[in-house]
Amino acid sequence: QTACIKGALLVFNYLIERIDYNTPKILLKVCDGFELMGATFLLDMQDVATALFLWRKAIDVRTNGASQIPKPYLGVHSVLGVHEFCSRQELEVIAADIHQLKLQALCITERILGTHHKDTIFRYMYAGAGHADASEFQHCIVLWNYALGLKIQKETLLSSDTSFTVRA
């Protein structure tokens, strides 16, 4: 997970090559790794081509081979208003829409890391800041309020880290 969050592709590839990934549980983690790495490349490095490559690779691993690894379907995200792509066809429909791809990256991050992970919350804050820079203040407020809600659930309203988030 750490390699995927930080975009350490060499470390990720080393692990993929060295460890035996033959059980469905381990293959699920590999798929999650490709998806999280893709989210990192899109959100942190603005590398759409690599993100799409990694997401397509995750779909290939899920669908090829003796055991199919279905992607968990969590429904439509309550704040983002989208559901995570589940097939190559769904991914190809949005492949040219950077806004939709960023929403997918946020969904993927939240599903894999969870709502209380600091990097999930940070990515929502960062996405909100991107909307603020583009003068899309309503989107910014929605994402920042969601991130603040996650932060309060994780800690408390009175923690110093949460109060810093509120002031930001």
C-alpha cells in the first residue's frame, strides 16, 4: 500500500515479480495495488496515460485467469455522485474526461484505504483546492466539507489536526 500511495512503481513492480500471487485473496490485493497506484499517478503526478494503463492492468488481472476477481460494487458515492468503474467498457467511456477520472481516483482511494486514512482525507482536500483554484467554489466546499466530516469521524472536532483542517 505504501508503495502505491507514494507512486513507487519500482518497489511495486519488485513486489509483483518476487511474491507468489496465486490465491484469490492475494490477487485481490494485487488488483487493489494497480488501482491505487493508478489513482496516485492521476491525482499526484497528473499522469493520465499511466493511470489508465494501471487501471486497465487491474481489470485484466481481475478478468483473466482461472479465478475471476470481482471488483466490489459500493454503489454511487454519496458525495461524488459516481460509482467506480467495474469493467474495461466503463473505463473507456470516461477515459477522455479528466474530471470523471479524478472522481474515479477518489473513489478508488477511499475504497482501498478507507475513509479514515490520512491520505484519503488529504486527497479530498487537495481535490477541493484544485476546484478552488479553478473558481469552482461549490465543488470545493462540497469536497472540503466531506474531508472535514471524515476528519471529525477519525479524531474529534477538538483535536489540533482537525482544527488545522478547519482553518485551511
